[in-house]
Amino acid sequence: MAEVEKNNEARWYVAHTYSGYENKVKTDLEKTIENRKLEDQIFEVLVPLQNVVELKNGTKKQVSKKMFPGYVLVNMIMNDTTWYVVRNTRGVTGFVGPGSKPVPLTESEMKNLGIRVPEMEIDVELGDMVKVVAGAWEGTVGTITDINTGKQAVTIEVDIFGRATSVEISFMDVTKLD
């Protein structure tokens, strides 16, 4: 097994694929994420495209081309499970990095690729009381038990039928109670 840096922070990693298999790898990986219920660890799979103008038979035509043939970008929390799932997806030959150690993209590399770096922060701490202001749980008040900046969500403890239940809510949908 590879030497995997364990970290609960989602980062962008680059997986090397057989050329021409990028979209197949993306589709297969997304199916595996759904089947294994890894949506809370692998967030997005990307095949970056760029629009170019080609001249064919004397006419100009705008087409989308892969920016990096043979590569797929994956936004994930790196751990043994996620490493294994991506690495063992048909068509993936490995991660970009020295040896078998995946190296995440830096913020400047992500910006150069046009990947939005999440800037949203929330001014709450574990144990704070919040009120849900939108969505299915609107109007519910609960205590924060977890803050996940990678997913841009908080987990709150709410009382349902006299039982404490954990519910995950987007940063956008909560407001701190004073």
C-alpha cells in the first residue's frame, strides 16, 4: 500500500489515466463513489476542458478539448480508502507525485486551472447554538457537533421525538444564535 498522508481536509489530486479514458474514469469513479457511499470523502471528479477554434474544410468551428489528456482531477480527503478507490478505478495508472505518494495541487495551481478555491468561512465553533434558515430543517435550532470546511457544512444535534439526532446543514443555511 502507498504511503498516504492522512488528513481530514479535502484537496485536489491529479490521477493519471490511459489517454482517451478520462471521461470513462470520471464516470466509473462517480459510480463507485455513489455505490460505496463515499460522497463525504470524494467530492468531485473533473476532466478540465478548454474551448478552442479549429479550422476544418475552410470553416471555423468551436470545440471543447481536454486541457490535460491522460489526467483527471479529484477533490477528496486523502486516506487509505479513497486512495484505494481512485487508484483501483479501471483506466487509472496512478496519482501524480513522487513514487506512490499523491501530492495535492497548490492554491495557485488550482486558480490557474480555473478551480474555485472555497473562500467561505463560518463564524461558529463547536457547541454553538444555530438556527436553520433554509431547506427542509428551516426553523430548527440545534447545537454544532462538527464543522466540515471541505463540504462547507456543519453537523448539528437536533431533538426529534425526544432523541438527539445529527443533521448535516450547509454553511449557507444556518445562522448563529447569540
